[in-house]
Amino acid sequence: RDPYDWTGTSLCLEGSKVWRFLLDVDDADLEAYKLPSEAFGDDSAGTQSDIDLYCVQEGDWPDAADFEDDRDLVKAKAGPENFTPSTQVPGRFCTALQ
């Protein structure tokens, strides 16, 4: 969890990571709530939403091992058309690969 609500940390030891960003969305639109920081006390708080942007994988999906050496397959499956969120969300999606 990000203690400052903006720095973001991530670690991908193997394979690829698909990031989904929502553009033009306010926290209230996502039913977001503040979480107190465990690291910094009351000096900062992160924002959490329980909406799952990867809830449903659309279509047929290969086995995880098939993605390992096929960057084109990763790119083809990373698009927003292949995932349905757990609830309707406003705004636009931006997808990035790591």
C-alpha cells in the first residue's frame, strides 16, 4: 500500500505486469475511502477502492506459461477490451505493460 497515495511501488520478478489506469475519475466515483498509514501515523493516508478492474477475463485465455516468451501475446491480451471491471466505472482506461 502506498503511504503517500501517489508514489506507487511495484515489483515484478518474472513475466509481465498489466497496469490499468482510470482517467478523468474522482475518488467518490470509485467509492474510495481513506486508509490510515501504518508507516507514518496520521501524517498521510492512502486511498483504497474495492473495485476490481480485472474482475472478468473476456474470451479464451492461454495458460500462464504461454505468456512467458511471447510479448505479442501479452500485448494482445493486455487491452481493456479483455477485462470487465467488477462494477461500472466512469472515465476512460489507459493500459500499460511492465
